[in-house]
Amino acid sequence: MAFVEREKEHPESGYENFKIGMLIQEIRLEMGMTQEQLAVKVGTTKSYISKIENNIKEVRISTLQKIIETGFGGQLQ
């Protein structure tokens, strides 16, 4: 029951994770990078990048920061 209540309180959390994954994929493709290239820059695996982009795994804030700053040369705000 507690899980259901939390889901009702924050139904947008799944959508937010989906949006983050889609944005990462969109930027990566715009920059002409493969998942493997991004993973190497960030210090993770291609599999992990794929799981983030496909909303299979939630991205940790520290990893998101590395993706944006190290992988894409941007700044997390």
C-alpha cells in the first residue's frame, strides 16, 4: 500500500526519468557520439548508458553530472 501511495504522490517521477534518458540520447546523437564513446568519456559502460536512455535504470545525480559536464561539455544547473 505504501508503494501505491508514493506512486500516486509522485507519478511524474517515472516521466522525469524518461525525459532525462531521452534528452541524454538526443544530445548524444546531435553530437555524433555512440553510447560507447559517451561511456568511455564518463567512465562507465555502454550498457549503463543504454539503460539510462531506455528508462530501464535511473541515473544517479553524480553520473548525470559526469555525463553533462565530462561527456557533453555542459554544465548541470
